[in-house]
Amino acid sequence: MKIRAVEFIKSAVKPAHYPEYDFPEIAFAGRSNVGKSSLINTLINRKDMVKTSSRPGCTQLINFFLVSGDMPQGDAPQEELSLVDLPGYGYAKVSKKIRAQWQPMVETYVGTRNNLLGLILLMDIRRDPGKEELDMVRWLESKQMPCLLVLTKADKLSKTKQLKQLDAACTAFNRDRNGIVLFSAKTRQGRQTIWDEIHNLIDWYQEEE
Ligand SMILES: Nc1nc2c(ncn2[C@@H]2O[C@H](COP(=O)(O)OP(=O)(O)OP(=O)(O)O)[C@@H](O)[C@H]2O)c(=O)[nH]1
Ligand SMILES: [Mg+2]
């Protein structure tokens, strides 16, 4: 997608506050500090459109961004795409109250957002997938919600170790290598693959309409 403009629309906690548009939407989920905001910035070629932080727990609301640009193919030359930065989970230092809010907030979002095409679930390549991720993928599968898995911060490992972690994740999630993307916000490795997957979801959504 050739990006023309990106706009921060709003932050929301509950459905009444979500933007009312029904543009195709993709949401990014994952543990705190895994690199969700950085991945979105890399996709949209912005340095800090989405606030990033070395301090985990930076994003605690559902943040909506609207991207307009040109799709690689298709009839309509200009298209809108909504990108959603979900709050991170699993960070012990955020208060108990915030942690207790996280799960219902995300479950309600996924369960009620009709224009949501799929989730992109990020995991740090240096960690083995945890129970949270395995549960989340299983839950999304039960809802028939597409979920792309991304191993972030790939630049932190050698190529050999990247592939070793990729294979471990493939085994854990029972996917082949095409189902999991190696990504780095630093080197931009994997950026195009993620865009290709997003375009596939959009094409599929438009055919359904
Ligand atoms: N080396 C490296 N560092 C990264 C990469 N992606 C993110 N980081 C760093 O990891 C830290 C967290 O990144 P964020 O993008 O803010 O992570 P987040 O998942 O949005 O975090 P929360 O909003 O707290 O849930 C920052 O210091 C980033 O610079 C990457 O691909 N490579
Ligand atoms: Mg963030």
C-alpha cells in the first residue's frame, strides 16, 4: 500500500467509543513491550505516529489509526484502512485493576467489532510462546477470527537462531513457516510480508461484501 496519510482517530475503552466507520480494520496484539507500536510505525513509514516506549505498559487504551493510501491492485484507487493498537498484556508492574480490565476490553473489542478483519499477534522472538499466546490463538480460532503470528525484534538474533525460534513457534502453534512472520522494526525485515497478508485479508473482505 502506498500510504498517503495517517491520522490518529481516537482512543477507546468500550464499544460506544469506537469510531463509527466500517473501513477494514486490523488489530495488533501482544505482550507489553513486544513492539506493537513500533511495528505499526514501520508499516506506515512513520517514526513515531504511534507512541512507543522502553517502559512497558505504555499503551493502555485501544488506539485507532486511519490510513489512506493506494492499494496495489483493485478498482478503487484510494482506500482507507483502520489500524488498531491494542494495549499490551502480561506486564506485572501495571496495577491489578488495569490488568483485570485488559481481557474483557480486548474480548469485547474482538467480539463486537464487525469491520475487524483479523489480528496480528506479536511475540518477542527471544521468548518461547507462553500460555497467553497459545490461549489467545485458540480463542481466536474458535471465533474464526484470522490471526497472523509475528516474531518481533528478529534483529536481536542471528539468522540461524531466528530460524530455530521460527520452527519452535511453528511447532507450538501447529503452523508451517508461511504462517509465522519474522519481523524487525530496526531492519524492516518482514514488513512487506505483513502488508501482503493484510492485503489478502482486505481482498477477502471485499469479496464477501
Ligand atoms: N531491537 C529492536 N527493538 C525494538 C523492535 N521493536 C520495538 N523495539 C523496542 O522495544 C521497546 C518497546 O517497543 P513498543 O513498540 O513501544 O512496544 P509495545 O508492544 O507497543 O509496548 P506497550 O505499548 O507497552 O504494550 C522500545 O524500546 C522499542 O524501541 C525491534 O524490532 N528491534
Ligand atoms: Mg504500544
